[in-house]
Amino acid sequence: MQLPRRLSFQINPIIIREVRTRMRGARPYVILTAFLMLLMLAGLGIYQLMLQQARFGAVLLSAQVGQALFKGLAFFELFLIVVLAPALTSSAISGERERLTYDMLLATPLRPGQLLWGKLIAALSYLLLLIFAAVPIFSVVLVFGGIDPQSLLKTMALLLATTITFGAIGLFCSALLRQSSRATIVSYVLVLVVIGVPTLIASVWGQFSTPQGQNPPPWLIYLNPFSALISITTISPPTDGGAMPFFGYGDPLSALPFFNQLTPGVIWYGPMGAEVLPIYRGTLVGYGLLVTVLIWISSHLALPARRWRPRWSDVAFGLALVLLLAAAWYSRSWWYVEIPAQLQPPFMVEPAKG
């Protein structure tokens, strides 16, 4: 007995076509194999650096090895997402216009919203495959300890949300501009603005605050995925006010100055010591709202004429946005980070004598 046509579940045909086209031939499987090999080599390199420090007399615990491996692999994959996601979607609409096939897509029964979601998921499907294919490599970290499965699930949720968000940025630029090259450039500029500007302001906040030395507000870096990842992977920051609070003793990643610029606003110092703020919650909420707004605007930009004419689909987008805002408001005690009063003043450490 067949279900009625309206009740039958149908996958977006854009996703089916793009996935079948992308997975043809040996190239996608070679790229997948190379990505997993690079990820394993990165983990092996971090492990060898940890062993090298142990050979020079440093006290090395198994938990420290697990934490270092987890941080390195997570940041490597997050960096890959930030770089590839806009590039994969910035030609989704503009590329169809350049090939003069966009009019045929508009002639199909698909609505602009379905067309955009199909293009977004289809463009990011291969990147999502890379993310989930790396889960077995991440689970090896659990053997060393220092990382609980909850942190692994939080990291995967952040990677997934970052993939969709930065892919939506590229899709927005693709719908806004008619040339793929310009859309790619503008999408990377927006990515740099989202990541670089808050990081720069947070790093110099203490120099221009009154009084000087104040910690930057956590909401300033909500949209920075790297700072959000630090809030997940930082297990126990030192309370001695060291210059590198993100890294534990003997961590080989402590030599990279880039990571140290991402800690302001994540790790706060006060009279009671150091505290890791869970800003990743605000990141997930902010990404959900940002994706909804970008897809809404892109659905209008994708129309060939009368772009800003009200449509029935606007009611659905508006209702979804209202529901998200209501959910964010009622759950603000979970995701909005409020700094305790004892952490407001800067944490000053006297230099060691002798």
C-alpha cells in the first residue's frame, strides 16, 4: 500500500544530485584518505613531542598526553572547517548563474528556501563526512585519559555548528554576488571579521579599560569558534597567573603564540583564582540565530526579480526566528555567561623573588 503523495517523505533532489555528482570517481575517496592520514600524522607528531619532553626530564602524565592530543586534533579540524566551508558554498548560486543553469533550477517546483538548504547541505555534505570520519581518531584520545566523552560530544557539536554557519556565510555571498570569485573573496573577508575583530579587541581590552587590566566581556567572543573550542578543551587552568593559561605544563602547543591570543574572555582571573567560562553555549545559540537570518536574506537574494516582495515563506522564517529568540531568552541562564562579582577585578600575581 502506497502512501499518498503529500505524505510520502522525499529528500531534496538538489542534495541527491549534488552528492551523487561529488562522490563519483576516486578523487573524493583519495581526499578522505589523505585527510585522515594527515590527522593521524598530526596526532603522532604531538605525541612524539610529548615523549621528547619526557626524555629531557619533564614529568609527563597520561592525562596530559590525552589533553594535548585532543586540543591539537580539534584545532586542526576546526581550522580545516573555517577554511573550506566558505569556499565550498560561495559558488553554490553564483556558479549556477555563471553556467546559465540557474533559471532551470528556478523553474522547478522547489521553493527558494528548499533550493538554498539543498545547496547548503549538498555543498557541506563532503565536509561533514570528513568530520564524522575523524570520530574514531578522536576516540583514541580517551585511552590516554584527561578527556571525558562529554567533552568529545561538545566538540563535535561545535564543529557541526561551525560548518553550517560558515557555510551559510558563503551561501549568502554566493546569492548576493553574481561571480564566484568575488563571492569567495567577500566570504573570507566576513570570516576574518567574525573571527579576527573580536579576538583583536579582546586581546587589547585590558590596555584601554578603566582601570587597566580588566578582563574583556565574554559576549565579545561568542562568535569566535576557536575561543569556544578553548572553553571546551581547557580542563583545569593554572592558578598561578602564568602567561599561558590555556596550556598545561609540558604542552607542546604552548610554543604557538596564536593560541594564547584566543584565551582573553575565556579564562578569567580573579582573587579566587582562574575560571574557565563556558562561552561555547553562547556560540551555539548565536550560530543558530545567525544561520536563520542568513538563510532568510539569501532566500530573497536568490530570486531573479521582486526580491524583497513579501512571501508566505517569510512567515515560516519569521516564526522560526521568533521561536529561536524565545528559546534563547528563556534559556539565557544556561548560555549567557555572567561573571561572578569576585572575578571582576583583575587577578594580580606578585613576581617570584630571587
